[in-house]
Amino acid sequence: MHIRDRIKELRRVRASELAPNPRNWRTHPKAQQDALRGVLAEVGYADALLARELPDGRLELVDGHLRAETTPDAIVPVLVLDVDEAEAVKILLTHDPLAALAEADTERLRALIEDSDFESPSVIEMLAQLEEELTGATNSFANSDERPAAVIPESYQVVVECADEAEQQEVFERMRGEGFRCRVLTL
């Protein structure tokens, strides 16, 4: 099978100059927006946006709409693709769903989460939800007589009830500053 390289070049472009794709079908809930802001604040850009060049020379996004919207004044890395409109639609339709088909190695995921040290409450919450979803999804013995014996390691935790999100943030930052491993939980 011959596979074509469709990347023409890497450009650095002001995000606000990228034209959003009018056929973009993805929406971005607040939790995703907050988590992205947290990752960008702590890590920065570590992936390029995808765009195609229009006949008038402008770049139209194929992937990366939320990143462009989140940082409109930033100069961002953009992979300019050599694709026509029909091919751009194919990429727009399949890029994220293909990534979503990947399966998780829950033990490696847990190890990565344990080794990470994010400060952003939104990122921490996102990772906790991911871990919870995978734990629930991998619990195939939930309604079976073949359930393995549960091994629950000792864990000492404290739950602090806060009046609002601002106080929660202040307590979280104070505890992290004192060296405690913390996670944000909103019920």
C-alpha cells in the first residue's frame, strides 16, 4: 500500500487568522475548555493544528478549533495539508473518532496519573473522571459469581467541604503548597 504524505509545511500563524471550518461538527463543553486551558498553561503547545490552504491564501482549520479559539492572540504551530475540500471533510469526520477507538491499558494509565503532578483543578478532575470511567468500564465481573476478591490498599484521605469554588481552589492550592497530593472533587 502506498501512503501519501499530505503535509506541505509547518507554519506558525496567529490563531485568530485561521478560518474555522464551517463543517466542524465538534462542540466543546466547559469542562473540556477548562482542562485545555490548564494543559496549555502548564505544558504549552505540544501538537500542531491542521489546516488546508484556501484559493485566496487563507488557512482553514481541519483540526484544532478549540485550541485556536482558546488562544486567539498566540502564534500557533499549524501543519498545512495538501488536501482539497472533499479530503478535508474526510479528515474532519475521522480524525477524532479514530483516536477515540484506541483502548486503554488501565494499569499504565493509573501509573501515569500517579506520576503526574498537574496543578490545574480542571485537568486533575478530568483525569479522575477518566480513571473512574475506565475502572467502571473494565469491571466486567460486576454482576457475576466469578468476581475476583477485591484487594483494597490502605489509603488515608481527608475530605474538606468548601463553601464555593473559590474556597475550594484556595484550599487545594494551600494543601499542594504544603506538599500534600490532592485532587479536586466536585459533587
